[in-house]
Amino acid sequence: MFAACRNQARTDAASTDSVVSPAPVAEKPVVVQKEVHYVNTSSNAAEPARKKGWSSAAKGAVIGGGTGAVVGAVADKKHVQGAVIGAAVGAGAGFLIGKHKDKKRRRHS
């Protein structure tokens, strides 16, 4: 039994003696690099940018309304009533013509 205990003591002593501590490492400054990644967050990236301004339908309604008001006022003996009716009819017609132009332009784009 004594022999077994002595061998164990030698093994423990040998394992602690054989541990080699690493050489001290010189500390180097840490360099941090920042990267910026831009991500397109648009839900519909394929859609081109919309033009600012009036649609053809809006332009047609305004032009038709103005023209209709002038023609209605000149054509009717009751100038105000003729201007109102002419403006309404002209604005409606101008809107429909302009809307047709908008649809046609979207098909060819």
C-alpha cells in the first residue's frame, strides 16, 4: 500500500512540475474598424421615382373647366349659369381625356 501512495505522490509532483507557463505576451493596441452597410428598405425597389407635378387628368380638368366656363358664358344669355354649366362639362371632358393620356403613357413606359 505504501508503494501505491508513493507513486501517486510522484505523479502529482511530476504533473505540477511539468506545467509550463506561457511567456508574457506584449499587449498590442486594439484597432476597431467600423463598416457601414446601406440596405434598401423600400418595399418596392423596382418602381421608378414618381415625377412631381400634375397628372394629365388634373391638367385636362383645369383646362377644360376654364375653357368650358368661357364658352358657356359667351353662348348663354344667362352668363353666370352658362359659365357654371360650361365649366362642369368642360372639366369632366378634360378629365376623361387626360385620364386616357395617363393610361396610355403607363402602357408604353
